[in-house]
Amino acid sequence: MKAAIMGYGVVGSGVGEILINNADIIEQKLGDKIEIKHVLDLRDFPGDALEDKLTKNFEDIVCDEEVTLVCEAMGGTKPAYDFTKRLLEAGKHVVTSNKELVATYGYELLQTAKAHNVNYLFEASVGGGVPILRPLWQCLAANHIERFYGILNGTTNFILTKMYNEDMPFDEALRLAQELGYAEKDPTADIAGADVCRKTCILASISFGTHIDPEQVQTQGIQDINIRDVSYAKANGYEIKLLGYCSKLAGGKIDAIVSPFFVPKGNQIATVSDVFNGIVVVGDMVDEVFFYGRGAGSLPTASACVADMIDCAMHTEKRKNFGWGARDAAFVENHKCCKSAYFVRGEGDINAVKAAMGDVSFLSLQGAPLNEVAFITPCACESELDEKLAAIADFRIASTIRVLV
């Protein structure tokens, strides 16, 4: 089978490396070779193993009838969307690691693939090297998914791990992540939660059968996490993790959120440190299933891309039944109406907190100022908690962080 790679950066070059170095095991599983015919990139790669395959013209790929399988590793939506749609319309299978493209246009591209009897697969778009989409679709197919939550970004988890284990301030931890190559020069998509939001949308779309747009998901990053909040978490049996969270509500809607959470140390997610990812999926029949591994990096992510390429090659005669329904603007509940518990830290009178909030759990921290009050609220609607917090007399809130329950 003749294939092409679009984008020869971190992931695309990893795909090329795997297809060359592991050609023997791929051919053994597939009964055929996946031969790279074209590599699309605007840059030159002198001395590269695939230098003779390089092209700067997309038309070389879309018009080549021999090429029936393409890995899109360009990132972003432009020109990736136009290129992907044209490839599918031309009857070519496409696999991708591009979470922004899938989260934004996944439903439309899946419909295009269906109309032209080809596959559009994107295992690498969520967990990198951690298998999650195929298990959700196939292995857990007999379950109603009740909820999932997880660490979906290795950069932010690395930063929070450094803050937690070494009392490292946020800015210093971010700078270290950039020096080690875990964070981009512009880390906004990671630290502000956009990357996790896109991955959460893809997981939610598969889990609940309706396309979820990033704009439907309330998203908060880690840039405002204070080392003092980390100290309270550590002293009281919690870790702080940036989670993508989604649950099915009683009325049929879903609660979808991206936010830092206080995670009890007894939870499996609390054990996931450094650049690793971890995802918990809860099904009505299987209960909890935990997925863990490296969520990023050239070869782990490329491994998932190549697995999708093999899957496409195995289904050339029959398209895989894979996808979800159209967007429903009312499917995601307003986050203010959803229930959560909160860690709250601020300055004021503890008696005023008791009078306004009722039954809360106060947290202690050695060396804390006398007027600093920290507590965890009961689980309640966010709008209700907002009203109660606003009613605390002369209380200045410094931090509010969700608590995983």
C-alpha cells in the first residue's frame, strides 16, 4: 500500500521512522507493506532517510491514484481541514494526530469519509501513545459511559508536579518545561487549557455520541495556581491536577469542564506525575477503567498514528463504523448549573464563613496567617456556591479550585 505523510515535524518524522524501522512487524501483521511515496513539507531535510520523497506541492499527493492512505501531522485547521477534506473526497483514507482539527471539524470530516467509503481515524489526537479512543469505541461498546476524567496534557502535569514535589513557583516550573522541550515557546494552548479542552471534546463526542465543540466546554488553565494552594493540597491529602472532566447528567445532558482540581491522594489520577497522562473511564457495566502512559512525544504519538494506518489498511474493502452525531447546542449543560465541590482560600473571619457557608471542611496549614481561611465546600451547584461565597461578610477570596468527588 502506498502512503503519504503531510507535515514532517515531531509527529510526521516519527511516523516515517516507525514505518521504516518496524516495517517487518507491520508487514507481518498486515500481510503487506506500507510504503511511503510522498512527504509534504515546505522545509528541506538534507540527508534524511525520506529526503527523496519530499514534496512542497499538495497536488502531488491528492492527484496520485497510487496513494490510498495519508497521515496528516500538520497541526492546526488551515490548511489541514481543506487538505483532509479533499483527500477524503478523493477516496483516500486519512489518519491524524491533529486534535484541533478533530475537535472543530470531526463530525463533518467523518461524514465526508462515510460518503466516500473511506476511513478517518485519529487515535493519536487525544492520548498520544495511550490507547483510549479505540478502547472507548470497541472494548467498552457494551457500556453506557457514565463519566470520564483525566490528565490529558503532559506539559501542565509536569509543571504541577514540580510545583507540588519541589515547591517550585509556577513561572519557574514553566521555564524549566520550556528548557526541557516539554513546553512550546508560546505555551498558551497548554497552560490555558485549550489543548485539554480539544481532547475532552473528542472523548466526549465518542462517549456520548454527539459532536462537542470546544466553545461549549468551560475551560480554565493552571496559570493562576498559587504555590500556597499547592501547600494546602499537600498538607491535607490532595494533589492538584488539570483535568478534562465529563459526566452524563440525569436529564440526558452532559457536564463538560476543563479545570484544575484538588484530587484525593487515594484516586489513581493523583499518582500520575511528570509528563505522563492518565484517564479514568466509568461505564455502567465495567465500572472504572484506567488508561496510563506517555501522552506526547514523537514516537509515542507516531505509534498511534501508524496503528491507525495499519487499521485503515486492514479495512480497505469495508469502512469502519466509527463516529458520532451532529452538534447539539443544548447538549452541554451550563457549568453554573452543574454540581461540584470547591477548595476556597481567602482572608477573613472564620465565623463569617461558617455563618454564610454552613457545613464546610476547614483545612489547616502550618504557618498560615491568622486571618487566612481555607475550606472545602459541600458538593452543590456552582451558582449556589457563588451566592454563598458572595454572602460571606468581609471575606476576600484568593483562590477557588474544584475538588474531584
